[in-house]
Amino acid sequence: MSHSGPGRDRWVSVAGRWALAALWVTWATGTWWEIPREASRDTARGDIAAGRVAEVVRADGWNDGDGIWFNNPSARLSADGVYLVWTTFSGQVRYTLDGRPAAGLGGSVSDTTDPPTTALEAGLRAAARQATEDRSSTRWSVPGIAGGALWLAFLMILAAGPAPRQGTRVFWFWVGLASFGLGVLAWLGTERPWAGLAGPARRRSGWLGLGYLIVSTIVVGVLTLGLRLVSGGTLVPG
């Protein structure tokens, strides 16, 4: 009859924390890769020529991912949108301004016909059709899966695991909603689940957690915008 000793328990707790951290790293790197990037018309033509176009849509803007940090912004579909948005087989999402020609310019448009298309849109759609005939267009969002798994694990541990020491469960729930999963990282590094930390507990309240969430959202938003402007969208695309 075997018994698990403290050494094995410690190894399991450390492995569990590293697994959660690995999920965050997978989400972060994948999100950086897949987040929509503005591209030139020459880039679009290059994707067409190389057969990299998997999907094309028109959009008039972006949805914010339902306010959940692990969801990437998605195109807000509109038949008359000024943005052409295409996804490559590598998972990258690119967009460019490409307004539709007005009705009556280059041909009349009746109520029963599709809206006119630009040459670039026609080329992207033809490339997507050709490419998907040659290979499957089914793609799984790895960062979405990793982020969702991390969020679910966080909620399950928070709800059913040992009581956190640095704040109430409600405190950490609010903090866990912080942008880019930074709140979940703060919980992981501070509470260190399964580590059996000793010492006095600091039971921060849910109201304080909500305040942290509001302040962090503002600060992270300003920093993100600043980095985007400084890097020209290379370091922080959007």
C-alpha cells in the first residue's frame, strides 16, 4: 500500500501551477499572432498570389470580444462595410480599408443584385474559394482554447479550492477579469494554489477587487494605446 509523501504533493502542486502559467503563455503568444492587423493592399495581393487566403468578410468595425480578456476582437460583419477582413491559413487576421463602389459607378445595381465589389475583394474571394478547394479551411483557435481552459480552471479552483489568503473569493473573481489575464496571473503568483502557504491571511473585499479591476482597465488601456502609437502597431497590433 503506497502513500503519497510531501515531496510528491509538492511536485504535483508545482506542476499544476506551471501548467496554468503555460496556458497563459500559450494564450498570450497565440493572441498576439491572431489579433487583427491593418495591412496594405500589396500585402493582400501577396496573400492572394501565395494562396494564403482562407476566409474573407466585409466589416464596418470590431466587436470587443464580449468583454472577456481571452476573446480576440472579431469583425462586425456588414455587407456595406468599408473594411475588407481576411484570415490566412496560418491564423492571422488582416484588414484594409476598401469601400465598395457606389451604385451606378461601373454598372447599375438593382434591388435584386448583390452589392458591387471592388477588384481587391473579388481577388480575395476568388483566392479563398480556390484555396479551400485544395485544403480544409477548418481552423481551431489555439489561444481561445488555452484562454478558455485557464479561465475555467481559475473559476473552478476559486470556487471549490482552499479559501484564498490574500482576498475573498469575490475579490479574486473581479481581479481575474483584468485585461490580458493579468488578474489571473496575479492570483496564481500571490495565492500559489496548492502550495499550503502559512502566515496571516489578508481578506481583501470584493469591493476592493472591483476597484482594482476598474483602475487596472484604465491603466492597461492607456499603456496599450501608448505602446501601439510608439511601435506603429508592430509590437502592439490592433
